[in-house]
Amino acid sequence: MRPAFSSRTELPRERIERLGPQALSLAEIIAILLRTGDRGKNVLDLASSLVEEFGGLQGLSRSSFREFMEIGGLGRAKAASLVAAMELARRLYAEEKAAEGGDHRESFRSCLARWSANLADEPREFIVAVFADRRGKVIEDDMISWGGLDGAVLDLKFLLRRAVRLDAQGVLLLHNHPDGSLNASVEDRLLTEHVERKLEALGMDFLGHFITAGGGLAEVQSRPTDGGRSCESW
């Protein structure tokens, strides 16, 4: 059964055959990956809503399988197709950079500063993980948890599985405080200590747990120092 497009409108797969992929919009390319729509929404409408929801290609490329699964109209097959396509793009980019010669990968400190700027005005709390090689170069960075004004919950098993899959040597965590405070809570310190122990057991380095607020950064210490101070400016 054909999706409910107007008879005067070409399907994305017809346009890509006639005009080539460069002529398609991002939503049309996503529609080809999705193949079908959902009840009451054709595939192009579904693709357009995804582009809007995630803020374009950059947002889509940073999204995980679980994030896609939370969107109405996306089942496991559609979510898997999107994640696989984004991973192919990342691998192609990495191969092209390697072919150019030299190591163009970002340092984990530069990555930390970039995420701090991106989260400066976020009204909700997010947790970001950065996975690095033994030289401190970023293998992958991603938003792995998202919550509300009062916090976000870290799926530690997911974090550790991902670190192992990427063969990471070091892992860094960052979360934002929408209230503008750079002070660490007791929970922040306990999480820092717990993650450090788990990574140590896997033979990986813990590169730190950071808080960002309003573009500022502070590192969470697993135990309070200096009369109870729980973070250090970075």
C-alpha cells in the first residue's frame, strides 16, 4: 500500500531515482530510511517531525537507539535504520580523515568545553559521556541520559557496555545544572566514586565527572575537600 501522498507529489524514492540524492531535503532522505509512516501520519510527515524534534542532522547524529524509540511512530526497525545510517556517516568521516593523514580527532578537554557551551541554556538536565583513547583523543561523545529540572538518571550498565564496545581507554562524564549552580550534590559525589570504581575494574581511566552551568565548568570530587567544597573550577 502506498503512503498517503498527494498524486501531484513525488515520493522521495522516486525523486532520488530521477534527480539523485543531492536533490533531496534532509526530511526526504530520512523518509527513505524509515520506508513507511505511522497511523495518521505519512512517512514524509514522520520524517519532518523527527528533523524538527532533534534539531536537524547534528541532533539526529548524536541521538541513540533508545531516544529514537521514545518517539511515537518509530519501532525497533525504524530506530535501528536511523542509528545504522548515522554510524555509517561517522565511520566514513573517520576513514576520510585517516586517509588525509594525521590525527584530527578532538581532545577530550576540547569536547568537554564544546558540550558545556551547548548545554549552557538547557532547561532540563542531561548527562553526556565522552569516550577517549589512551592519548585522550575522543572516540565518541554522546548524550546518554536526559531528565527534568531536578535531575537525570545514569544507566551505568549502558555506559559500561558502550565503553567496552568502543574499546575506550578513558571515560568522562558531564551533566548540566539548569538552576545555574556549579555545586555538586551528595548524589553527584557518590556517582563519581561509583563510576570510578567500575571503570577501574575494567582497566579504564576515569577522566572526571564535571558539572556545567551557564557555560561554566566544575569538576566533581568523590569526597568533599576544603571544608566541604565538592567541586573544583576547571
